[in-house]
Amino acid sequence: MIIQVLGTVVAILLVFIIVQIARKPPARSKVSGVKLPPGIIFRWMPRIIFEIESFILRRILPLETAAMKVLSQQQMLGILNACHQLRVWDAIHALENDEELPTPTSIANKVHVPDVSGIKCMLDYLVAQRFLTPGYRLTPFTEGMRQGGCLEGLFTVMGPLFQQMPNIAPALKQGRKPFSYTHNTTFFELCKKQPIYSHAFDQMMTTTQAAPALAAAIDFPFWYKYNSIVDIGGGSGTLSLELASRTSRLDQRFIVCDQAQLCDACTNDPRISSHPFDFFDTNATLPDADCYVLKNVLHNWSDAGCQTILQKITPMLADNSKVLIIIDLVLPPTTKRTDPLMPQKYSYNFAMFATFLGKERNLADWSRLLADAGLEIVDLHNTRSLNSVLRCRRSPHS
């Protein structure tokens, strides 16, 4: 009887997935090539997997196995970082190109490591965790790591980030952030002093923003309404490029506002221009537009820092037809598991708290923050990424 019920449930899930995929095929970015799955599949499959894993851990596996899973997550980053530093991915790729069999010995020779047993230990771990296939061959994930991108930047900044972890408790007791307690400076100040971290962080941001930009471009349906869009803190113009590639309006204009060295070289598209801008420069001004966008900006800052940024935008929204679009996380309540992406969102929340001066916010937090700046939320749209889209306007009472 139980087997029949489980079989029926699996069959229904498979039919549901097939129907949803047929109804809404994956979307691909014309700019970055990033592909997103159908929204409903993306949002609910992680929850299904999470619930299955949770059931197994709670009901079947002993407590020691659950503890080993936590330990394995720490080992994973260390081993991936070691393989990155040793160029193990390049070694495997070179062996495959030379039609040689990747073995612990041949890989150790390529990376000039005398301890073959240590290399084998790491390689076997990576096969067990599915980062390599049996036979020590690259998967699409590790091939992507070989080619660089956001993970290369992550491994560069990993040292300072990991050093803060043992200091969480003493930092909290002193009312300080773990990162500033550990390094006696903020993350952004460290980037200014050591350009290697600044470059790595910019590299991470450039490569990780493609998918969220595509999701925001697709899942928020009203971009076409605005003649001019100002992307504040838009970096190299990832969002503006995505929006420009998808609009049928040739008269629509996009302005990327950020530090000059970031946005000057953002695009050759004549519809996209740049405007040097610093959030905390008292003399900095914003160009006039119908729509202002803050994408993954406010979570970097405390409420006070956010007010400084928002107070530059509120006066620009005097005309009631003008809007502010905030693309950022909206934390779900922890009282019940209603969001399949809850673990990832709260992981980001802790990262913002520990490393930066900011935090992620729930809907009530966003409402209060915006009200203090004379703004109000008009509507909210979920996307296929971790972000939601908040459309805001100037409050009639401000």
C-alpha cells in the first residue's frame, strides 16, 4: 500500500514538472548566455529536495551523520580552494586533451605535489561529492571553475572571510561586526587598501549578477512603461544591458550610475550611458528619469546608510508617475517554511551581517525603511532568483 502511494506521488510530480516545462520553457539571456529554468520549477524543487533530506536526517540517519554533513560543508570549501590554488582542474583538462588517463599520480605530477596520497584523498572526496565523475574527470561545475569567474574571486577573498568565523562570539559581546572585529577595518576599506580583494570582489559581482538580472528583466513585467531608467550602483551595467536586449522600444534610455572606473566602460550600446555617482558624496546628483533602480545595493548598508542613499532618490520622485524599483531579497518568516529558498536567503543575511555593514530585510523591515525615507511600496513581484522586485513611489504624506 505504501509503495503504491509513493509511486502515485512520484508519477504526479513527474507529470507536473513536464507540464510546467512545456508551458514555460527556460529563458536565456541574450547578453550573458545565462539560462534560467521555469519559475515554478526553480522555486519548488529546492523545497522538495530540502524536505526529503530533512526527513532522512531526522528519521533515519543518526545524529553523528548529520554532524558529519556540517563538517563536510566546511571541508568542501577548503578542498575546492586547494584544488583551485594547485590548478588541479587545469591538470585534469590537460591530461584529457593529451588523451591520458587522469589518475592521482598523473595529476600530482602535473601540479608538482609529491604527496600522491593527499591528492588521491581530495580527488576521491570530490568524486563522492559529485564535483568530479568516476575516473577523475571534470563535471560542468568544475569545468566552470577551471575557466574562472565568480568562484575565482570567491577563493581570493575567502581568507579574510574565514578568519572572522572564530570571532563571532567575542564580536557580538562587544557590539561589533565579526569582520571589523577580526581585521580592525571594514570589508570595503580593506578592498581600498588591498586592490587584489577589490578586483576579486568586482569579479564576483560581475559574474554572479547575470542570472538575477535576467530574472528581474523577465519576471517584472512593467519595464516597457518607462522611457528612461537610472540604474543606481549598476556597476558594469549588467541589468541595463539585459533590459536593453529585451525591449522592443528603440527610444528607451538607460543610465548606469556608479563610480567612474566601473561604469565608464560598461557598454557600447548607444541607448546606455553612464553617469559618475557616489552614494555618500554630498555633491553627487542623479539625472532625471521615469524609473530609478537599486539592485542588490541596500543590503550592503545599515538602516542609517540606506537613508543616506534613499534621501538622494526621494526628491527625484516628486512626479507621482515616477517610481523606485528595488531588486533585493525579501526574507520570509521563520515561523513556517513557506519559501523553498529560505536557507539560501538566511545564509545571505548572515553574510551581510558578519562581513558588511548591512543585512537582508523582511517585508516589514522594507516598509519601515522606505517609510522613513518618505516612500511606500506599491507592489511586490517574486522572481526566479533569490531576489524580489519592490516597486515603490513617493508617499503622498511626505
